[in-house]
Amino acid sequence: MSSKQIHEMGVAELATTIADGKTSSVEAVQALLARAKQHQSLGAYLAFNEDLTLAQAKAADARVATGERGPLLGVPLAHKDIFVTQGFPTTAGSKMLAGYQSPFDATVVANLAQAGAVTLGKLNCDEFAMGSGNDNSAYAPVHNPWDTARVPGGSSGGSAAAVAARLVPAATGTDTGGSIRQPASFTGITGIKPTYGRCSRYGMVAFASSLDQAGPMARSAADCATLLTAMAGPDIDRDSTSLDHPAEDYTRLLGQPREGASAAQPLKGLRIGLPKEFFGEGCAPDVLTAVRAALAEYEKLGATLVDISLPRTELSIPVYYIIAPAEASSNLSRFDGVKFGHRAAKFDDLTDMYKKSRSEGFGPEAQRRIMIGTYVLSHGYYDAYYLKAQQIRRLIAQDFQSAFTQCDVIAGPVAPTVAWKIGEKSDDPVANYLADIYTLSTSLAGLPGMSVPAGFGAAHMPVGLQLVGNYFKEGELLQTAHAFQQATDWHERAPAL
Ligand code: GLN
């Protein structure tokens, strides 16, 4: 055993420690399962299957014993409960899927397992990934480990809280309108949402199909790069929106200076665009202070800051909150109490069975979105809402393309404030929606985006810096984030637990 405790190690360190025989995958999962149980009150985990986890760890140790090496071999990870997993229940944070057991693994889960990662458990999330505070889970709210009275962000709040609290070195998340980036920002961890279509959606319980994208959440950009390399890749036979773009090694640029730059100023030549709409009065001053300090650090690394504009940023809220519910209303129609999902115990006829099952199974936010979505898709309103939203969505994507003629990466805050108190926005859906202002447009455009720990704001809560790149620029984004993490230690700060 190394002198560092298992839970203190990130992915790379734990993989090396296992490869060197200083610990085993079995020892690692035992330590992390014990720690997860000790901190169950955070609400991060929804399910464990210790026998299966131990069997996977033993299998990984056997692979190590034969001399096999790999950056994830034997490393325990946990999955957002939106990914279907064999052997663990999958609920999507909803009562509708309570106790549901999938007969297969999501592609992302299978890809990580093939790389030798071990599944520690399933992580809490907002119901069907709808939310910004992880207070929409049908099971329990998740608590932010930096201040348990506050939300961890959503909808991948369980993933964020587990990684931040050092219950697991890394986790999967999904981002439809910010659900990887915003919880990463709220809990001081690193997360990346790749280009739409980069990770297979096969086996991801669908929320809004044209937006949903999987990605890793970990302590560092380097660990995210390792996970994403295993997770991403074409899956065109099983996901029609999977991109037929060859798999990539996302770690290849880490620690490399940019072309023509030096080790002292590794980011020389990098133009970072600052959208004026992200730095206005809508953003809390404490968040802006941390973001500006991070940008000053980037200048030291050789980057130049350029002012840009994303003029339709404000419109991203109504556009997203039309398109996402429209797609959700269609995706959630499969939960009818017939094939799978909750079925009401008593009903009069088929229609009554549908009604009762869906009223009982879906929580308030899912029901709200089904109603909004059905409305905007209905005859007579389709052109006024849905079609208009799709047209503006295209313009939002074009705004990014013109911005990328002036810069290589776009930076700004992830969210306008630090994590709020649990309950503070629970009765006000619009207040939740408005908090997504800086993440939605990236999702609508299908671009890759990430959150990098950049310091602390009000109440000593973490603040993330958002970095957005052009399509397929995940490697450059991770390189840009990694350079910052070589120069700062915000990503190494952990909450006292
Ligand atoms: N907060 C946004 C919503 O509620 C985004 C959620 C997500 O990215 N899954 O829809």
C-alpha cells in the first residue's frame, strides 16, 4: 500500500498503484464501498451490488496478474443512474423505473468495463436528468459536500458529489443543457461534455435525444481525458446519431505545448474568446472575480483574450425549454405502464391505467415538461413555438461559428452563481431554468464544453471556468484545461468531510 489512502487517489494514480501491485482492485473497491457507505447521507449513491463489484474487481486483478496494463484497469468508477447497467437497478432518478433491471449495458458502460474499469454503484440524479439542483430526484436530494445545506448542481449531482467527496475517483454523467458542466462547477471538479454524437446514447435513458450527451466527471482534465478516450467512439449500428468519426486518444495533447509555443508559455497563440453576454450584470460578482483570475492565469500561460459576442445567449433559455420538453414528451411516452415502468395498482380501463400509472410514476418536473412539450408540438402551436425554436437553434449554432473565426476557445462562467441552498429554488421552476443561461447554447449547438475548477466564490463555494471548443476539439479543450491545472491547484482541493 502506498502512504496515500485509496480515496485520495485520482484515476491515474490509482491505476498505477494497482499496476505496480501496491494495492489491488479488490482492495480499492472495498475501501471505496466502505467510504461510500460512511457518507450515504450525501445522497450520492442510489444502488450498490457488492458481489458484482467484487467479481469485476477480481477479474481486473486477474488481468493485471497476466501482465496486462491499462489506464483504467481495475479502477473503480460509478455511473449516473441514467445509464442502463446489467446487475444494478436503473431508475433514471424516477419512481417510474423503480426496481427496473436492464438486460444489457449502455455502450458507454460497456466501453469502460472493457477498459477494465469496475462499477462501484449507481449515482443519484434528477428525474430523467431534468433539473439544475438534483432536488428533482424521486429518491432523495443530493447534498453538496462543500456545504451539505446546498445543492451539488444537476442533473448529474450524484456523480459530482461522489467525485468531489472522494467517494470514487471518477464518474459518468450526461449533459443535455449543462448537467455535466454545472454540477462540476458547483462541486469543484472537472467535467467535459463532448461534441454531440461523440459518445453513444445507446442505453442512456433518453431525455432530449438531440441534446443528450455522455461525458466523464473527475478531479482533473487528465483523468477526464483517460475516461473519455474509453467512452467515446462510433456506435452507428446501435445509435443513429452516433458520429462515424474515428475514436481518438484524448490524452495525446496533455502536457504538450501548442504548436510553436514553449514549455514556459505552453498556450502561446491560443485565442480565448470572452462573450460579452457571459460577463454582464446577470453574473454574480464573486463568480466573475474567480473567472477573471483564472483568465489572468491563462494570459500568463501565453493565451490572449479577445472580446467576442454570442448575441442570442438570452434566447437559449426559451429555445432550450421548448425543444428539450418537446423531445422529452415524446421520449417519455414509452412509460405507459404496459411494457415497463410503474403500473398503477388499481384502474378502470386502459386509458385510466395510462393516466394513473403516469400520474403516479412521474414527478412534478417530468409532468411539467410533458405538458409543455405536448403543447408546443400540438397542431396550431407547432409553428409558433417548436419550429421557431428550431430556427433560432440554427442561428445560435451559427453565432458560435462566427465567434470561432475570432478565437480558438470560448471561456466564461459555467453558472451565474455558486451552488444555492437546497429548497431555495424548489418551488420556482423558472428560477432553475434561468440558472442554465451559460450552458444551454453550447448544447443547442452540439459543441464540446467543459468546467474547470477556478477557485471559490461566495460562502467559500467552488466556481468553475467554462471552456467551449469547436466541433471535435475535445483534445484541445482538455489540453487547455490541463495546462491550467499544471499551474494551479484548485482541482486538488477537497471538501472536509
Ligand atoms: N438544467 C437543464 C434541465 O433541467 C439541463 C439538464 C441536463 O443537462 N440534463 O433541463
